[in-house]
Amino acid sequence: MRNINSEYQVGRMISCGTFGQVFEGIHIQKKTKVVIKREIGNRQTLKQEKKILKSLQGIKGVPKFHFSGQLNGADIIILENLESDLAVQKRAHGKLSLKTVLQIALQSIGILKQIHGRRIIHRDLKPENIMIGGQYKGQIYIIDYGISKFYMNKGQQIPFRKDKYFVGTIKYASISSHLGHEQSPKDDIESLLYVLVELFNGELPWEAYQNAEVTGRLKQQITDTQLFKGLPQQFNQIYLYIRKLPYHQNPNYDNILKVLESIAADLDIKIDEHFEWNKFDTHLLETFNILKSQIVSTSPWINDSQVNYESEDDEEEETLEQKLSKINNLLEFDNPLI
């Protein structure tokens, strides 16, 4: 049996939610950074995520799966470490350029095509679950498969149902999820479109509402013209196509990609792997994340020997909040690419 304590060093807590905790880690021998996810209670979400991730290995844009097991009595999975998510980039830049939004869209659709091709739907696409960095710089990654599921059973798509509970994040969930309908691949595309609108415009029309029923009604009532204000008309066309798509019919990914590519061609936008963020910006964001994570208290499940503690000096130091404020100020600049 592998001794995880001797292979990996557990670092700072990155986040803590209802389903579990996420920590930075490092492979002691290889010196490679990893992410360690620990489940709280017996929710079985990590078991499902492990199953899904193993089925998705080999897809460029899905984090590498390293290990699953137990550490100090807790179920864990260890994954490839990535740089930062799109929520961090949005906070840093406010609004992203059309070039960047198109590149995120093209890569994300390509990844979803492969994920759906393996009979899996994500069901929780949001800026926090779309990341950059990792092994391939300039690569988009889709993460967090805790509520993902197989939409096929024995070669047949799961039957359509109208009595399902809400699944996803209210702000980005598809209308079908609000209605309690069984989800299919088209719902992931719809959620992605909401993410793209927010990245480009800085917010969504239902930003102020956190109630699932109210938000669902607003999504049904808003027109495509209102939703995609400021974006090229082709986004409206993709949205209307997805909304009309029957449950049992998969999206035509290649046609969607061609439509997105046509936007770039019409506006003479060069599609490449260069985004808003540059090396200097990424360094600041990494520092910001490290400082922010220090505010989260260390979990008692980590032994003192597993955490690096900094020695205290007698000299008065800046508080974490002061350091974060300085970095926030540095990050507040426009860096348009088009």
C-alpha cells in the first residue's frame, strides 16, 4: 500500500465548501505541484468524481488524475495543479476582450465535445470551474466533476424526466435545470454561454437574484438581444439553436465552432493561445491567491509536520488585508488585446 504521507506534502487550504476542502500539495520527490481534494462526511461526491475523471483521462483540457485513497482517515483525490480560474481573471480585469472570450469559447466547446463524446455531462459550468495553466500554457481546463454524470446507460440515453431536483449553480444553470428537467449535453453549452456573457459584459442580467425560481423565470423571459448585448450576432444564433435543441439530440459542435471562428474572421481577430493575462499579471494573481488562502484557517486534519509555518519576527508586518489591497490595486488595469 502506498504511503501518501511520504509521497506528498500538504500545503495551504485553497477553498472549503459544503462538499469538501481543497489543498495545495507537492509531490516530494518530483517537486511537482498538485491539488488535494478532501471530502467532508460521507457524501460520495469524490467517489463519483474519481469515476468521471478516470473516464476522461487523455482529454486535453481535463486535469490529470494522480491518485485516490485516504489520508489521515479522510477520502482524497490528488489532481494536476492549475494556475487560476476565470473568476480570478474576471476580478482582475473586470471585463474580458472579445478575443479572449472567443478563445475561451472555442477551447471550451472543443473540450465539451470530447467530454460529451465519453457520455458524460458536467452540469456545473461556471468561471470557477474553468481554469488556465497547467502542463499546457494558454490551455483552458474544465474542472470539478463532483456533480457530473453519465447521460447514457447501456448505450441508451437516460429517459427524459420532468421531476428532477435543481442541479448546478443558480447563476449559470440551464433553464432545463430550473424547470427540474433531466439535463443533456445541450445544457452544458447553455451554461457556458452564460459564462461567456458575464466574462464579456462583466455581469449577467439576473446578477442581483439568488433565488433559483426567480432566476429561472428571468432566464426564460429575457430576449437573446438583451442577453447578448454588445456581442456579435452569432452568439444569439448559437443560443437560440441550443434552446430549441431537443433533449435527445446532441449539439452540432463542429458547426458551433465554425460560427465562432467566423466571428474571428469577420473582425480580423487572431485566434491563438495569448490571453488578457501576461507573465507579470499571472505572478500577481498567484501571489494574490496565496495571500487570500492564508485567511482560511488551517484544517485540523493536517498534522503540524505537513504544513510549513513561517517564523514570526518582532518587526511589525503588513496585515494580509493590506497586502491583498496592494495587489488588487496593481491588478486594476486594462489590457485589451483588440
